[in-house]
Amino acid sequence: MENDIMLDKKVIVFQLKDEEYAVEVSKVGGIERLLPITRVPQTAPFVKGVINLRGVVTPIIDLRVRFGIEEQEYNESTRIIILNLDDLEVGLIVDAANDVIDIPKDAIEPPPEVVGAVDVDYIEGVAKLDKRLLILLDLQKVLSNDEMNELKHVEG
């Protein structure tokens, strides 16, 4: 069990505004270009709607809206990161998906009191690599249980 502590964390790095975030590769089902999103009435403001991804209806969340960062027009670099959370597939709209990297475990620190615009509750830790500061998201906290249940109903 001791070796486990030394393992690197393989993450996908993505961008929101001026910050770089990271999610574990193991939770990512894919990265897609922006697809047509069908609005769903009476959902939370950050739920943009659903997409049909290879026959699976997938709820889509705008991470900027979720984190209270001002919205911007989607563009060529906008991506949807498909995540597998428990038994739910959900897509996160991000400004850009940058790269896949390994973060050494010892480069990860607990989250500071305040990290940019994002509520510290969503953050698992921060990693300092060279001149980059990566914010590691705790995906279980980005969506509350109630919100996860709501999204399950959105899937239909």
C-alpha cells in the first residue's frame, strides 16, 4: 500500500478564463468539440441542456456558470469534457482542453483558503509544476447529490 502514495496522478488539464484546472483521466470518457445542445426547461442555470453522444443522452454543464465566472461566447477551442461520475455521464463545457500530464503526488498541496474565482469546496488540491498552477477539481463536490439526481432525470 505504501507505494501507492508515490504514484503520479494522470490528469487532463483544461482552461476556464485564466486558470488551469485538472481532472483525473480515469474519470474522463472523452473530449468533444461543441455539439448542438438541446435546452431542458426547469433545470439549474448552469445546466445548458443535453447532447446526444453516440446514442447516449448526456447532460451538459457550463463550468463557468457553475463556478460563477462570467460567461463568454463559445469558440473554436471550446470543448466538452465527458465525465463518468458514479453511474452518470455528464459533460462539462470548458474554454479549452490543453493536455494530459502526470502530476507527481508530492507536487499536490491542499487547497489554499482562496483560489481565484472558484469556491474552495470544489477543490481537491493545487499542483505547482514549473510556472503552472493547476487546480485539481473534486468532481464529487462540483455537483451535489441533489444536482446529480436532477441530472439523472434530465437524461430521461
